[in-house]
Amino acid sequence: MSETTPSSSAAASNNTPNRYENQKRRDWNTFCQYLRSQKPPLPLHLCSGAHVLEFLHYLDQFGKTKVHNPTCLYFGIPNPPAPCPCSLRQAWGSLDALIGRLRAAYEENGGQRETNPFAAPDVRVYLRHVRDFQSKARGVSYHKKRKRPNPNNK
């Protein structure tokens, strides 16, 4: 009868993907499925930043964040008092995290860092535009979190 030692159970838990790795794998599979569903299917090595932007636009249909149009009465109001017909979109923070995971997954799956479509300048510009527009539309400003100094490093 074999006993589990603390070191062997720790090694087993290290082989279990964590939440981030699982999400990264699901995101990668979703993106690859999206490429396969294109007419004609798009091989990964031909994928560009423009294709990534098309994918992000495609994902907007599944969004849960209300983004007001500039013509909406509630444009710029964080908590509108009544419903409006403005569309639901993907939140900027979700898109930013998604691109980070896909950027890492691309390189882990054999892609070259220099040709990573998720690191393309137009993708970064798009994310910045989405952040700025959503902050205006929802009346919520996004500020970069500042790291607090570690009191133990004195």
C-alpha cells in the first residue's frame, strides 16, 4: 500500500492547471475555433492584428456591460435611473485580460514573439480606444492602480 507524502502531493498539485491556465486554454480554444469558422478557414500563421480585432468585435455580442451611445440620455451617467436601448458590450477590463492570456497562449503554442498578432499595435490602440470610450460612456474613469510600497523593504 502506497502512502502519499507531502512532497508527492505537492508535485501532483503543481501538475494541475490553475484557474488562469484553464481560462487561457479555453480562450485559446475559442480563438482557434473562431479562425476555423471563417470562410475560408484562416490558418493561425496568417492571423494578423486585424483578425484579432474582428474576433474582439465578434465577442461584443456576448458582452454584459451596458455602453451608452453618445446620443443616449444616460451617456456619462454611472448609474442610470431607467433602462435604455443601448447595447451590451464586452467590458474593457475583460478584453484587456483576454488579450493578455491570448498573447501568452500564442507563444506557448509555437508562435513567434515578433509575429504575435495579439501584440500588434492596432490591438493596443483599439484597447485604449475601448477603455477611453467606455469610461466616458459609463461615467467611470479607469485609473492605473499604484503599487503600495512594501513596508518590509526598508
